[in-house]
Amino acid sequence: AAIEKGGYEHFMLKEIFEQPQTIFDSFRGRLDVDQPLLTLSGLETIKDKLLAARRIIIVACGTSWHAGLLAEYLIEELCRVNVEVEYASEFRYRNPIIDENDVIIAVSQSGETADTLVALENAKKQGATIFGIVNVVGSSIARMADAGAYTHAGPEIGVASTKAFTAQLVVLELFALKLAEMKGTISTARLRELTAALHAVPEQVQWILDNQLENIKQVAAKYKDARDFLFLGRGYNFPIALEGALKLKEISYIHAEGYPAAEMKHGPIALVDENLPVVFVATQDPFYEKVVSNMQEIRARKGRLIAVVSEGDTVAEQLAEDVLTVPKSHEMISPLLAVIPLQLLSYYVGIELQLDVDKPRNLAKSVTVE
Ligand code: G6P
């Protein structure tokens, strides 16, 4: 087992550290830096369906659902088509209205999640076209889909998903860019800007791993005894707040909630006191000023502010008690970076609490029964 872990203490840590490579693998051969033309062959297969689609429905569970939620923001912005994101377990039972004009993107690491698989089978019977974004080659969802793109993250052993999530995000980014290119809803300049930003990600993730580890370990040790955590973000960073909270729950058994930063006023703000750590995903993007004012609101109530910020930030950095830094990127790409310190934070809190981070209690890698 020690050999399988490649010198790392746990699969989760190994898989977090593999991300510079797995992120590269997920766009390799699909994205050309010099020429802003993408190849996503699966997408070409269903081109006519996609161009005609009135809407795209994304179906997933767990961490994969968070990747889908971010994709909703990206695809609507870049492709100007309606996107709905559905929990497979709800979607399959509520008799959704589906027909042959619908394209469904299924997001699944294992390709075996029972709820997702049955939701897709039902939708397929009603005429929908299924596009699978799956990690495990030859899995049930990969086989039943009409077309798809593998995430190429390699086997993920840790029960809590890390590298599969970032690979899903990359493929969903490529999907959005390619569809926008096909629909003519993106300028060449914007396409070039986004492809360049994607190309920079592996190195930028490596920078986080090389420069932030000690800092993140200290933050983990400092807050390990908290009873609750709140994770907040807006826009493209809202799904990352949800994912940060889910990771912490899974690995440390500390109760954590992810919320849209502004929506906290409608509930979670009642929990804020000097014992509550509040993690803001506050990287540079169009919502940054708004996020800063949300941070001020937490600070006024004496919450313990932790912020994920872009390198060179001075405002959020001053406000927060602890800061986790990521390199600057394009606002649509930076969620790929912002999630890395949150994965590491939950890992190190789990280690501090001496928990089984690779196999958290009650959780399964793949939920193949209802
Ligand atoms: C389980 C796993 C999660 C995963 C979810 C969906 O809950 O523990 O890590 O996100 O299932 O799995 P899938 O394989 O469909 O992505």
C-alpha cells in the first residue's frame, strides 16, 4: 500500500498533489495554445443536437454536482443557452419534462452512481441526448451516453473527490468554450484569453503546493476544534464555497455550510460569533468588492475570517485573520485554483483530528445503490 501511495501518507494527499499533472492531462490534445481551436470530439458527435437545444440539463450527485453548478455559470455566460443543474436523485423521481430537444450533461467520477444512471436512462427514453463527463473508462454511464469526454484524472482512491473534481471542471470549461465557438457567441480574443488562462493552471496549482502548505497546515491546526464552519463565495466562486464545505464535512466531521456570500444574511449570519470560522473565497473577480463588504459584515460580528485571496491582494488580506493565497487568473478559471487550498485545509484538519482521511466513516466512493 505504501508503494501505491507513491511516498505520500494518504491517497487523498497524493491525489491532491497529482493535480498539476491531471489538470494538464484533462486538456492535453484538446486545447492548443497557439491557435484558439479546441478539439472535443464527443461534442462534435452531437453538434446538431447541441446547436438546436433549447436548454442543457446537467445531472450529477455530490462533488460532481458542484462541478455542474459552476458549469451552469460558465455555459450560460459563454454560450447564451439556458442551463439547469439537477441532483440526480431528485430529477429521476419528479417526472421532469424532457423531450428530444434536450441535451443532458452527466457528470460522474465513477460512472456508476445509481441515481445518476437511472436519471439518465429515464431521460434517454424520453428522447434526450446524453453527454457523459466521466472519469472511469468503460463505466455504465460512459457506455450508455450518446457522446462524451473522459476526464483523464486516473484512478481516484480517496473517498472524498479531489483530482476528479478539477478534471471535471477543466472538461466543462472546454465544453463551454467549444460550444461557444460553435455557436459564435465568443470572440477570438476572449477565447484566446481563456485558453491561455487554462494553460497556466497546472503551473499555478504547483505554485500553491510549493508555497502554501505550511501556511495551510497552521490554519488547520488553529481551527481544528471549531464546531461549525461557514464557507462563502459569489458567482463562479459560490460552487467552490459549497465544495469547500463538503470536503471539510467529509474529512473532519466538522459541520460546515456553503452559502452564496450575500444570501448568508438570510440565515447563517445568525450563527456568527467569535467561535465561528468563516472561509471566504475572495479571489479577484467582478464580485470582489461585494465579497469584501460581506467580509466586513462578518468581521463586525467578530467571526473568525479566513480568506482565499489572489496573490497581491491587500484589501481582503487586511480584513482576514488568516489568508490562503492562490495565483491570479481569469475569473472563470480561478475556481480551479481556489479549490486547492480548501482541499488541503480539510485534509490537514482531518490529520490534526487523527481521522481516516482516505475512508471517512459512513461514506462510499461510489453510491451504487439508492
Ligand atoms: C459519492 C462520493 C463523492 C462523489 C459522489 C458522486 O458520494 O463519495 O466523492 O462526488 O458520490 O459520485 P460520482 O462517481 O457520480 O461522481
